[in-house]
Amino acid sequence: MIKRIVPFLAALLLLLAACSHSSGGGGGGGATESGGDSSATPTATELAVITEMNFARTRPAEYVTQRLVPQKSHPTLDLNTSSTFQDSLTECINEMNALASTPRGSLSAGNGLYKAAREWVQKQGAGSSVGHQTGWDSRVRKYVNATVVGENIAYGYSTPEDIVAALLIDDGVADRGHRKNILETGGYGPYTHAGVSIGSHGAYNIMCCINYAGGNYADK
């Protein structure tokens, strides 16, 4: 497994890119993608992030065994430099094992969500800033109709396995918002679709933006 491109600082960025969640009716105008070919489609790696999230959502106990338990003795995320990493990891393992009897459904790839995520990767990745766009939900709703939308962002992780595991462990994020988005806990979701965009970032080499949506979902 390829380790993170940025060995420690990306872990800190999870704190700054705490996930978001918004419910409500659709809004915004027609979809006009900024900075790129609107006919672009997700790469195999971007689609693999959705597959990896579905692994965690639909088979949480198996995910724990294959992805999280090995992190206890042989961390590959380089987060073990944090004094709270092992506690966050144990908390995540316990929570996911508790969900084994009530797994979540699979997320389908949403083209509008991919475009919304790609727009932010293109805009933010050109510089060195981190975090969510002000009014990020309006950007998402520019491309989709949905009852509820959400967003996760990670910086410095290069593989689907590392991206999803880091967001689930959510070390340094007090409300575990990334984990709540993926597992639909704490009032987040329910989601039916996701879109993922991965691209370069001026400060952390690589970033991944994930947008979620549920409830009467339709691309615009």
C-alpha cells in the first residue's frame, strides 16, 4: 500500500477540513462547471473511493478486521505521531462493530456530485488553502437536486484505502464529522449517492473532495 504523500501535516488538515452536512430543498441555477471539461468522467481511483466507502458501510465488521485492526500495530497512515491516534482508532473500531447488525446501503456514483467535487478540487487545488468553500452546499446543489447533501475533504492521502480509513478514524476532529458522513450517524444522511474528485493541491500535493446526497436525488 502506498503511504501518504505528506507524512504528518495532512493529518492536521483533517481537523481543518471537518465535514459538512446540509438539508433542505434544491437551489442554485443551471450547472456550469468552472475550470474544466464538463464532459469529464471519474477516474478508476475516484470510483474506487466510493467502493471503499461502500465496503465500510455495508460490511463494517469485515472492514474493521481488514482495514482498521492492522493500524493498531502497524499504522500506515503516519498518524501514530499523534498522541490521540490509538484512542481515535479504538473508538472507530468499536463504533463500526456496533453497526454490524445495521449496515448502511451502498452509495451509487452520482455524476452531478462528481462535478461539484471536481469544481472545488480545481479551484482550491490551484492554491494552498484548505477547508470548505463558503456556501459549499450551493455549489453542490448547482449540479444536483437532493433533500440532503454533505461533503468530506482530505489532504495528502493518495489511495482510496488511506483516504477512507483516515476519514473514518477522524483523529483530531472533535465531532467525528467525517465518520458521521460516511456511516450516516449523528443525524447525518441518509445518503444514496456520492461523487469523488482527486487532484493536485498547492501545499499538500494531493486532495480528495467527496460530495454526498440523498432523498429524491437527480443530476441537473
